[in-house]
Amino acid sequence: MSNTRGRDTKPEIALRRELFRRGLRYRVNLRVEPSLRRTVDIAFMRAKVVVLVDGCFWHGCPIHYVEPKTRADFWRQKIAGNRSRDRETTAALEAAGWTVLRFWEHESTAVMADRVTTAVRQPPQAASMRPG
């Protein structure tokens, strides 16, 4: 696990390149709320939008996650803890006024970039609203 990248993964880099190509500027691997001991993958400070790209294995993607055959109890607890922390992080950031965009690593870079671009370029009051 120590060799697993915590930042600068291929999906993150692909998304950042696409956002940069579209003229968006952002901060990377940043702790946006000092009281929250967590960093976000991409942050747009003025728009108060944060982006998190979750790995299918580490965050338990409903489509691609396959539980390992060995040490199943350990991995079940590990992934459940990661999911719980993800929900907690999202709730804390939204409570602090941030718009949180979460994506799975398997999602299309263009689709992710479209959603991020829309959220960043909307007026602040509209960006914080969630559809449905």
C-alpha cells in the first residue's frame, strides 16, 4: 500500500490537463479547510469548487470493485472506512460552503471536465445548488 499513489494519478493528471486546456486555473492537492485534515485533488478557490477523483479499488466503485480473495475482512473494513471518510469529507466541505464534485477514475475525462467547467463558471449561489 505504501507504493500506492495518493496524488497525481493518471485520471487526475488527465483531468487537470483538460481543465488547463480549457483555460481554467486551479490549485492541486490542497487542504481547503484548515479544520479538516484532508486534501482535495483539485480546488478552485474563487468559485469554491473542489474536485475529487476516486480510485475504483480504494473507494469501492459499485461497477468495478472486486473484493480480494485473501484477507477479505481486512479489505472489507478498509474500503468501508474509506467510503465513510469520503461521505464525511463531502458533508464537511459542503457545510463550509464548497461545491464538491466526486468522480470515479473510470469516468470519461471530457465528461468530468464538462461538469467541472460548468460548476466553476456558474455564479457562486447557483454553483452550490445540487440537482434533484
